[in-house]
Amino acid sequence: MERVVESTETFTKVVDIMAPFTKNKEALAQASAGTKILEDLNVNSARLVDIILAFEDNFDIQVDDDAADQVITIGDAVKLIDGLKN
């Protein structure tokens, strides 16, 4: 059975990291695993690259381009990070 619940600690840190890059602060305050980074949070694609780089620095991980392209929602980011940390 696939693990459905991601790390709450990772989720909280991901939201904190994304805050400076997010134009829709109200959506960020209501964020869930299904929140779409580009659409719901009004993050542009160039800022998404900056967010991925911030994830790498903050979590001491390396994210390849293919994996970065799969990050659509906050939940995707959390799964990616938790997978790379373990």
C-alpha cells in the first residue's frame, strides 16, 4: 500500500520556503497537498526554478530536471523531497 500521508514537517518547511516566491498569499495560507504551485499560488515558472534550488539548499538534496518537471503541487514537492532525503 502506498503511503498517503507525507511528512508534516516537510510540508511545513516547503510552504515556508515557497512563501517569498508566492504571489497569492491567501492561497498559500490555505495550502494543502493538492495546491498547484503555478496556478493556485501564482508562482511563475522562473520562480519555480528558484524554489527547487531553495529545496536543494534547505534539504541538502539534488533534484534532477526530470524530477523538477514533475513538481506540480505542494504534495508533489513533499513526496520528491521525502523520497530524496530517505
